[in-house]
Amino acid sequence: MRIRKLLGTAGAAALLAAAVSMPVGAAEMANAQLKDSSGKAVGDVDLVQTQAGVLIKLQIKGLKPGEHAFHIHAVGKCEAPFESAGGHFNPGHTHHGMMSGEGHAGDMPNLHVPQDGDLSVEVLNPEVTLEQGKPNSLFDSDGSSLVIHAKADDYKTDPAGNAGDRIACGVIQPSGANTVGSAPAAAPAPKK
């Protein structure tokens, strides 16, 4: 019994040591709410840092059916008609499109929205990170956004794959803040 208690204590200490050694401030998760040009919410996106890149989990509701380009854009700003989001996220200054042989870090596969306008999909982007300070971080000085276009990306035409107008946009924001090593939040003052 005593050995089991010691092993349990040692295991808990090992987990705590591993957690404390994680870099403080490293964004492990992010999210974005996609809105159309009228300001109506049309989707939610969760982004999760993995060892293989950033896993992007997209939920769309009420979008026009058909094939739509889906990109990460270079600026974290979404003012209709969403030109404020800048060009594609492209820290490597490469030619657009997966079929061009290079591709921007913000290039991703087209979305295929069914007739009901609702879609749930996961996309792994190995070219980006949520870790601040890296050259391919989505959290650079001006942030990043996710944009859905009116038409499909042809995967080769520079700079945006002939994807047409920007019909939905969402600013990527950190979520699930890493609080390891920081002081606990102060309790709210009692009401008088």
C-alpha cells in the first residue's frame, strides 16, 4: 500500500514537472468566428497546435453550396468586403498554389459545401504554427485571419487562385491560454 502511494506521488510530481517545463505563453489553441459581409455568423473554427502542424476544425452553417477556396490571410482584420485581411499568409514569399510546386503557407484545399449549406471538416496545415516568435506563426505582429472565397481555388494562379470575392472572414484569436507558471487569478471582490 505504501509503495503504491509513493508511486502515485512520484507520478503526480512527474506530471507537474512536465507541465511546468512547457513554455509559458505558447498558444496551443486558437479560434475564429467566420462572418459574412453583412456581419452574420456563418461558421466557427477551432485551431489546435499539433506536432504535425495546425489542425483546423471548421463548422459552417448557411453558406452558399458549392466549391469555395479556403485560405489563411496575412492580417488579423475582417472589415467587409474583407480586403482588410490582406493577401494570403506567405512568410516564405512563394508563388501561390499547391499545383505550382511551392504554395503559400496559407493555401489550403477547397471546401465542398453541400446543398444544405452546412459543413464540418478538419484540415491539417503543416506550414503554420500557433507558437509566437516563429517566422510561420499565425500570431505575428498584425495577426492572421481565415477567409472563404466565392469560387474554388484553381491551385496555381498567383496571387489567389482565381478564387473570386471574399465572402466570409474570421480573425484568428488565441484561446485556452496557457496559465502554467502564472499566478492564480484573484478572486472577485465580495459585493457590498
